Amino acid sequence: MVTRGRRLAWRLLLAAVLGLPGPWAAWEDTAAAAPAADNGAVILMYHRFGEADYPSTNIRTDQFLAHLEELTSGRYRVLPLPEIVEALERNRTLPDRAIGITIDDAFASVYAEAWPRLKAAGIPFTLFVSTDAADQSLAGYMSWAQVREMAADELVTIGHHSARHGHMPKLSAAAARAGIERASRRFEEKLGAVPELFAYPYGEISLELRDIVAEAGFKAAFGQHSGALARSGDRFALPRFPLNEAYGNLERFRLVAGALPLPVEDVLPADPLIRPANNPPLFGFTVAEGIKGLSALNCFAGASEISLERLGERRIETRLSQPFKPGRQRINCTLPGPQGRWRWFGTQFYVLP
């Protein structure tokens, strides 16, 4: 019986022998024209690997092997996250089906289970580290020695995840800055450099926190709201598709890995922190020119019913039937795209009681 792991190994060996580019191969932008509005990438997000006690943040080993086999099928271009961010900064066209891999929290299973498999496949990824967990030698988390070992791997980028993995929108501006600065000092002391990319704990963002992160000098910051990364999006609130046991089967993986951006602008509310006075939020956006078939657009908001109204050619306004419950809440909007792929724009809110 040929296992999935053996098929993956044979595929990588065949690519090497024939001189074929792997999904991680370097790329060059040869297009002279400006990138299309819907040119972008899909950023995938993992947490734990093979930790069955935590299904909401875990991916099973068989699921992860299936993901790796799909990523090495030749249909995708897996790029280091800094290269994707640089393409946005320089307004360069990204390859079709560009993928970035991210892992949050630096759990011990990343070191033991994920890294060896990603390394064997030659797939680059970014690990977002909260420094307090490493400082306190918390059980189930990587040590600083392990983080340093991974940081020395050319396939690994270390990202900033603040010091404490807490609900940052609830903090005062001074406390949020202090947590970021404390982590930055520890990165400098332990790794000799401060990461340039930031991920919000739990993906929770407020407009104030977004500005604090931007002012701290990061090149980009990532949430946990589903959606394909569009160049029209806020570089300090970029989307990622979370993957776990419930949402990690191969069919869904192919769906999200093949997603296309739904480029939008003038998104309201500007602040994803929702207070009782503006709950439910009046959510709306304008779809970029050139995106066709808006009559097929659908938006979903969990248990709450949502109605859509199209104003003019491109403006979409939504109304929710009931207020959001406190905590993390999401609205996802999808539109059928070319070649059976879906355009996807998502927003995550943090709702105060």
C-alpha cells in the first residue's frame, strides 16, 4: 500500500530529477502592466498538529498530509509570507494560486510534527510567536531554543504575536503598546532581530489597535477572518483562512486554497470593535470595478439572518436581523468566480457586551 507520505516523497523526488519547479520555487514578476484588482493570494493558518484534545485549533496528521500532497500537486505556488507582503508593497503581480502558510502560537507540536514535514517538502512558512509562553516555559509550547533552531531554517520566518496571547482590543492603548514592545525586546534578546510581520491574537482587531501596530513599524499584520488577500485590502488587517479538524477536510481545503479575492473598498464600519450602541453594525462595501456577476453575491453572518441591498452598480449594504453576541463574530461574503473558483471577502468583529 502506498501511503500519502510516500506519494508526496515520490512527487518531490520526481520534480528534483526532472528539474521541475516545486510549489516553493522562486518567481519573478514579468508583467509590465499594473496588477489586476483581483490579483492576490490565499494565506492559510494553522495552530496545533496531531493534538486531538484540542479539535478547534488542531489539524489531524492525516488531514495535514493531505494538505501537503495538494500543495505539491503543481496547482499552487507556495511563497514565503514576506515575499507576498513585498509584492503588495511594490505593486507587483503575484502568481496565480499564490499561497502563504502561517502557524500561530508556537505550540510544541509545530516543532515535533509540522516543521519536519514542511521541511521535507521544502515549503516555507511563518511562525507567529507570543514571547511570554516561551519565557515562562509553558507546557505544550516551544522553548526559545526550539524557536532559535527553527529561525535558523531558511524556510522559516518568525513573526510577532505580542507578548501575552490575550484579547488586545480590550486593552488600553498604553497596555497594547507595552505588550508589543515587551515582546520586541525579547525577540531582540533571543533572536537578534524583531520580526517585521504581526498577527493579532485570536485575530481580534480594533481601529485603535490597528494604528498602534502600524505605528510600531511592522510591514503588515494579519487577522483570522476568512478571505483571499486582495491588494486593495488594509495591509494591517489582512485575512487568513483558519484550518482545524472541522474545517480541514480536503474538499474544503481545495475550496479555500483556490479562492480568489473579492476586492472591495469603502468598508463600513471602519472599526471592527463593536460596542452596544452600534450592535448590530451597518455593514457595507463597494466592489472594485471589473468584478462581474454581483447579483450572485451572498453574505453570511452565523446564526443571524442578513439581507443585502445593492446600491447603484457596485455598492453593497447589509442589514442583520439581530445583534451580535459578545465576542468574535464574522461576516463572510462570497461570489462565484471563473473556473469554478469562489471570490471571498470576510470580516471579523470583536463585540463588547
